[in-house]
Amino acid sequence: MSVTAAKGFTAAGIAAGIKENGNPDLALVVNNGPRRAAAGVFTSNRVKAAPVLWSEQVLKGGEVGAVVLNSGGANACTGPKGFQDTHATAEKAAEVLNGISGFGASGTPGGSDRTDHGDHTDHSAGEIAVASTGLIGLPLPMDKLLPGIEKAAAELSEHGGEKAAIAIKTTDTIHKTAVVGGDGWTVGGMAKGAGMLAPGLATMLVVLTTDADVEAPALDTALRAATRTTFDRVDSDGCMSTNDTVLLLASGASAVTPAYEEFAEAVRTVCADLARQLIGDAEGASKDIRIEVINAATEDDAVEVGRSIARNNLLKCAIHGEDPNWGRVLSAIGTTGAAFEPDELNVAINGVWVCRDGAVGQDRDLVDMRYREVRITADLAAGTDSAVIWANDLTAEYVHENSAYSS
């Protein structure tokens, strides 16, 4: 059930007409409480979409009552009007939700002018997060989006998580959901993303929900720890999005406060599952590449080396052609500032150590590359730290998808 697996959440996904093909394009996720604690992580791109700028301010208040997400348009690089449209989206969502619950309030991002009725049935625009995905540089059709919010609100359901996940797809071929159950509490989530997958985060929208009774600071700590080793280590094509948004909302509906370590691990597990699904659905990909860098001097070195390998287009083409070209791995390692000695490097591809001590190792013909997952291990022989980066091959289909039409 995706984001509605946790108690206290309802969701909907509908076709508002934002996409010309008529596919679902608007999702609404509502936290019905009793808690509305929230945390968020956003793109580190200096060019940020209007909904990112808005939601960053919303999250400063530590509470989110609802999230409006649209596909079919990124609302990025749209100037002051784009931010006004985001504000109007939040205002509309608050108005509609208050019409359902019988309360009324309005506000600004991170503001505190929401009337507190204790049961959190009222909604403030300043507690409505907004996320958009699609083509950069085009204004959203607000004449379709705003009525779409009313339609989505009318279809809110405890079983609406799957429809919400479908509505945020762009070039995704599948919708992406994950759920982990705790002792009396749950963490669920949905994600979209299939291209521009590179940190910070990926070109993705992610909403995570939990019915655990956890306060905003703990949510923030857990989310940042999880994204650092999951979404931040997905690197499909080296391109960073303007719209990356990951939100974690807590309803407290289970009335259970788990141990922090247990809760943080559940969040990390859901994020890891979704991140793996992102790579598995990367545009045009035929191979998923797991790059593990071991025996690095520092974790930062391991990440830098892994990312360099992931972004080596010659290697990605070789992997697509099922060619275990370990020389391209060494070439990628050599462009980094990581600590290593060239004559101490070791590389394995699918368990075969094709490179030993910076030279020829086992017979490369022993490498079996027929299957979807390809595992590259790079041993820097410089320390004890490690990291894993996920990438994918470079195919003619990827070029076609990103040249035949705007995405």
C-alpha cells in the first residue's frame, strides 16, 4: 500500500490533465495525525525548482499536513510566477482539505498561524509540501492542477497509496513502493525516478510515511543518515536534477515510539529498496551495476572512486556489450584524488579478479556477464573503509529516450 501502509495516512492519484496523454499526473498524500512531524532532504543543485524552494521553507517548521505532487511539469526555471503557482497549490490544498475537515486556516511556509485544535484536523498552506517533476522551463497548467486537487481530495483513501505512486511517474516504466514493518509500527514509501539519477539524490520524488510516534529532529537525523548511503549513492548518468525531494512524515497513529536505532534502520531499508528500484528502472538500461570500493583510506575516498567508475561512459558501454574491460575501471580510479598506489590496485568483475596488483589477473574469459546485475569490486589496498555505488550501462535506448523527445 505504499505511503498508506502506515496508519494515519490517506492518499490519492488522479489524472488532472497536466499530461497531454491523459495518464495520471497528480497525487495527494495527507497526514491525518495525531502527529504531523516531518523532515525533508532536497537537491543540492544551485538551480532549484519553485516547489523545492517552497518545501524547504515548509520543512523548517517541522510539520507537514499534506503533500501535493504532480508529474508532467517540473515548475523549474519558471521565475516568480512559478513560485506563486506553488504557493497557490498549497493554498488550494489547505482550502480543500479544510473543507473536508471543517476547519479553515492559511499561512506561509514554516509559519505558525495555524489554529491548533489539538487533533490537527485543520490545514495551513504553510504546512503543505509541494513537489513537481517533468520538463524544465514550462509553466504548470494551473487551470488543470487546481481543480485536480479537489478531485484528488475527493478520492483520498487508506488504500490510495498505489494510485499516488502511479501518478508521479514520468519516464518510469513501473511505479515504485516499499514497506517495512516494525513492532506495532510501519514505514512505507513511494518514489519516482528513471533518469538524471545522480547526487545529491536522484531526479526523484520520494514520500516516506510512518505511524511511529517520532519527533521531527529524530526524523531528520534518520532521513539524512538513510539518504547518505542510499539515494545519494545512486548514479545513473551523472546528471543532477533541479527537483529532488525526499520527505519523511510521521503520524504517530500507532502510539509506539521505537528505539531510534530500530527506526533509523527501517527508514534506511525502505530508502535502499526504493533506490535499488530507481536503478532497476533507469532509462534504457539493460544492466544494473553494483560498484563496491573496498580497502579505501576513507569512506569519502571510496565514494569518490565508486562515483568515478559509475560515470565512466566507456566502461558503461563495455558493460552493455558484456565486455569485462577492467582497464577502464583502473582508468576511472586514476582520475580521482583518492589514496592508492597504482601497482596495488585489484579489480574483480562478477567475482573474477581480472586485475591483480595493477596488472593482468585471472582470465577475463571467466567472467559471466549474461545476467542483469554486474558486480564490480575495486580494491584500493589503502585502508579499511568501503562504499557501494549503484549505476547502469549506457545503451542506444538511453540516447533515443533523451533525444527523440523532451524529458
